[in-house]
Amino acid sequence: MNKSTLKSVQNANTVALAGQPNTGKSTIFNRLTGSKQHVGNWPGKTVEKKEGAFKYSGQSYKLVDLPGTYSLTANSLEEIISRDFIIKEQPDVLIVVVDASQLERTLYLVAETAMLWTKIIVALNMMDIAERQGRALITETMGKKMGVKVVPMIASKNKGIPELLEAIKECADSGKPERKPAQQILEGDALALVKKVKLIIKGCVPSPYLEEWTALKLLEGDEEISGIMRNRLEPAKWQEIDSLVNDNSVLLVTGSKYEWIQKIISSSKQQPGREKTLARQNKFDKIATHPVLGKFAALGILLFAIIAAMIVGFPPAMAVMKVMPKVAEGTRTLLVSTPVWFSSMLADGVIIGVGIATALFFFLMAVFLVVGFLEDVGYLPRLAYVFDPFMQRLGLYGKSFMPFLMSLSCNIAGVLGTRVVDSWRQRFITLVMSPIIPCLAIWGVVAFIGTVFFGAKTPLVVVALLIVIVFHLIITSFLLRHIVVKGDRAGLIMDLPPYHKPNIKTIWGYAWMNGKAFLKRGFTLIALVSFVVWLLSYFPDGNIETSFLASTGKFLNPIGELMGFDWRLMVALIVAMASKEASLAAIAVLFGIGQKFTSVTGMIGATGIYKQEALGSILVQTISPAAALAFIFALTFSIPCIGTMGAFYSETKSLKWTAGASVYYTVSSLVAGILVYNISLLFF
Amino acid sequence: MIPLGLLEVGEVGVVQDITGGIGFISRISATGFTQNAEITMLRNWKRGPVLVFIRDTQMALGRGEAEKIIVRRKKI
């Protein structure tokens, strides 16, 4: 469902869905909304916002999925977004998803939301796993103790959804929300402290914040709330607050909330002490979290995942790539009576571009299915755990390892793989860094040019390239962390949820939703850019050697000369930004070998139509080794391909960031090329 | 009283104190590391992150983070 239809739902009740990551929140979201979903970004943020709609007994509801968070203290952007929505938008009903198999910790979000002015339903998910652990809960008692409705669920098996719908209806139809005053949750010193602070800030708290909640957040050292109150309070009063807020106050208040949780759990247990001890790892987990074995296991699993994605995604993608030129030729023949530019536009500009985007779509769906599977099973946090010390050297978390590894096969897969990184900031850093890692297609070009120019010394070129890549990653990570998205690497604090049986519906829902998001943004961008590339390479007279693209190459010659390029290599570098596969074909055409193409888009997938030996000997005659080396480096660091940037746009949903990253890759490519050329001039 | 990082695998510790500044304490206490919480050590190789069990959950903590949590060994 698109935005306009969502908006047209009049008089709909707003229901918000909150929960910690890995509690099955998105499964519940999918079960409630079905296909009526819209994915966008939170206004002004790169954090994804999912909205959906559903109807129940004649009433329409709008469902907003809040980012997964552990608490509602301003420790991350996700937490600020979630609490701002609850406090400022005031949803009619707030569903807090709790994992019954990780009850104590996931109930913390209930303790956090309970003190806000909102009506809450607790969705107690994963009851089956809890049962297997020997944990039996009386949900009625639990609900009574917390003062909220508790709905036991196994969302992956569709159990509890009708009950949840009924609870939503009841909750929405009931009167004004009842807020739980602090004394129902906090006790002793913590409560006394909150009351004390509340007295100091009385009358100074801006709406819609509540005094008691504000007092609580001040004591927890919440930066955003502290900032607001510092400006509003008289200096003397602020000093009084400042003297009360310290390490101890934080521990006291959070500790008190956890005590409340423990009391609720112990009073709602059916038979105390029946639980198996949960603090035991299963056999696989012992291997998966082993510092050495765990790394091998991770590499094996990821390799398997990449191969699986290729097996699933390549056949349909290749089929499209095969049919596409035929459709293009067929169109050309059919339109033989029309002007040449028109038939070329349709055949080379539109059909090929749409074909590439379609082929990509199939490949992307396969990647999403595999990533969705790994996420659903719950393995990825283990991988993150074993690779964290390694990734830390890049200022990143262990979870970024998977997208990086996937990038080695295909940058598009890497960009999509960044979905598994939870925090938007870490994810954004990973997103910008993944395309720096050279994909298989780049290695293909590097191997060809390397062998032609450097023969047996090619491995040395590869080693040099690898070293520069590592430096590039380190520098980029540094720039991103210190300038673009400031904030230091917060240490590793990550939960390893229990393993889950994979659920096909969940995985398919995940893949389809992300696939749709790609169709909407990435697909359009790829088709558009392909068209523009065609325009540039066809006009003014249908010959690439005299086209606008060639003129651009000639215009950029001064830059090319810094790398020892002539205009043809400059054009090849521009083509490489659209597709690495096409860059060799472009070189072949420009150096007068192989068949004539009327457009660059026609070159993609056109391997084998020129003789590699012939191309090699011509290149050696016309290009200096220093320029060839510079070309290898410039090509490796340039924009990977339009597919990757399409995926980048689809993932960030921000043209600004997509353009910014493109500029960054281009600049770093030119810098690398110029440096390498000038350094190698000293040797060759 | 020892930092969490010194707890041997299989040992149980009870949180006594957390150091490292208000921002860190705020973040880590929200995930369940509060006074009197019981922690079982699952993985500890003296370097790299540790793996512990706390409040129904397996949690991975960086070595630096584990050093900031002060626990008392609990006799089992």
C-alpha cells in the first residue's frame, strides 16, 4: 500500500509497535498488516520507518513500527525516535513486544513505557521457546501485576494474533489512558529520589513531557532531557538537580525497575524452580562462540550463504540478461521504419536498463532470502561476537563483517547485507564502506590489465592493491566516525538471542518487503541512470567515439593526464562507474577492436566479442605501465556500479547520501589514480 | 570484589558497582547490568570480548566494558 492510500484511512486509530530487537516485532507487524505496508524513513533521519494498516471488526487501524530499542533513554537515535513518537504523537494503543524466553530483560521496555501517558498491551511472544525452557507463566497474573493486558503469542506460528486484535480493539475503545504513577514501579530510595527531583522541577517541565517521567530521566543521566531542563531551570535549581544526578542515581533507578520486573515474574510463575537452568550453551553455540572455531564456522556459513544466494538468484537473473538483448534486437527490427535514434533509445536506453534492473531484482531477492534466513535463525550475533575484536580495529562492530564479506562477491549484496547492523549509525558507516571492497567483477578487470602489463608480477600489484584497500577502509571509517556521523565507537554490548527455527513466512515477508523497497527506488534509479548513460553515449550522432561521453572524456582530459590517461581511458573509467563488466568492452571499442556498439548499455554483458589478446597488445602499445597501474587503482576505487548505487539509494532512501557517497568514491578514485601514477613514474 | 573480566568460566558473580561514567552506566544498566544482578561467565579467553548470562539472556561484552563492571564472586 502506498502513502496516499495509507493517508486516506480516515478516523483510523494509531497503534504503535515497540520492542527490543529480536523479539519477533517485525513478524507481528507483518501478521497484522499483511501486504498493506509502506516503508520509508523517519523524517530527516536515515532510520527506516515501517507503517501499515489493518481493519478489525469494522474499525481501521494504522500501525507504526517503532525502531527496536532496549530502553527509552536517549542513548541512541532509535531510542529518541521511539520515545518521541510515543510522547509527541500519542498513539491510541502501544503494543510492547516481550520475548517470553528472555523475559526479564525484554520486560524492561514495559517498565520504561509504563510511566508514559499511553495505553499499553504486552505481546508476550515466543511462548513455545519459553515452554521448552520449562517456563510456565500465568499471563493473567502477570497482566494484573503490571496493570496491562498481556497476550501470549507464538507469532511465527500465527498463534495469538486474533487475541491481539481483540485486545487492540478493547484497548482503543476504552477511555483515556491510565498512567502508572512511579510508586507502582519504583521503590525505596529510587522513589524518594524521583519525588525529590519532581518537586524541584515542578511547573518547569515543557508539554508534552510528564514531570515524573522527566525526573526519572534526569536521574538516569538522559542527555536530551538534561539539555532541555538545563535551559528551563534557574541555575540554582539546576545545581540542585546536578548534585542529585550521578553514577549511583542511575544504578538506583534502573535497578529499581528491574526489581519490579523480578517481582512480577516470580509472582506469575506456575511452579517456581521448574525451569531448567538457562545459563547453558548448546553444543553448536559452543563452537559458534569459540574464538578460533567460531571464525571458521562463520566463514563456512557465510560462504555457503553466498553460494546459496547465487544458486537461487543467478538463474533467473541470467535468463533475463539473455532474453534482454533479444528483446532489444527484436524491438530494433520492429521499429526499423522509425528514426535510428528512436529505436536505439528503446532498445539500448530503455529495454537494456530495465533489463539490468530486473535481473538485479532477482539477484537481490535471493540475497534477501539468505540474509533473512540467517537473521531469523538468530545466528548472526554469534558471528558478530567472534569477529568483533577484528572489526574493532576499523572502529566498527562485529556485525559489519558479514556485509564486508558479501561485498567481496558483489557490492550490491554487501550493501543489502548491511541490514543486519542494528544501529543506524554503524549501519550507515558500513553502508558507505562496503562498496570500497572490490567485487569479483573488479578482480576480473584487475587480473586482465595486470597480466597484460605486469605478467608474472601481477600478484605484487594485487598485494599493493590490498594494502591500499585496507588503508582506504581505515581512512574512510575514521572520516565517517569523526566528521560525517560523529560519536565514538560505543563498546560492545550485544545480546545473543536463543536460536529459532526458521520460519518461511517470516523470511519471505522480509525478502518481499525489501524487494518492494528496491523496486520503488533502486529500480527506478538504475533504469534512469542507464537511460542517461545511453543518451550521453549515443548523441549527437550515434557514434560513441564522437558522443557526448567522448567529449566528456576529452573535457576531463586534464584530470586524466594527471594519471597518464588519454581521453579513451578516461571514458573507460566513466563507463566503469556504470558497470565494471562494461569497462573492458568500452576500452575495446575505443581502441578500435571488436564490434561497434551504439551505446554503453549495450556493452554490459557483452564479454567475448573482442579478442583479449588483440586488446592486450594494443593496450601495451598505447598505454604506459604507470598509467595502466593508475587505471587499476582508479577503477578499483571508483563507484562500483549503478546497481550498487541503486541498492544504496534503496537502503538509505536518501538521494543526498547516495550522491554524497558517489562523489566520495569518485574523488578517492581520482586521488588513488593520481598518486599511483606519480609514484610509479619513479620506478618505471 | 573483582572486575567481571576476571571471573572464570562457570563462575557466578553478583554486580556490586559499575564505573565508567554516567553515559556508559546509563546504557549498560538498561540492558540489565544493575546492582545485585547475577552474572554467569560463559566465555572468557582473557582477551577479546566475554560472553555472559544475565537476566535470561546471553550477552556479549567488550573486554573494556567487562572491566568496568565490579562483581563479587558468588559461591555455588
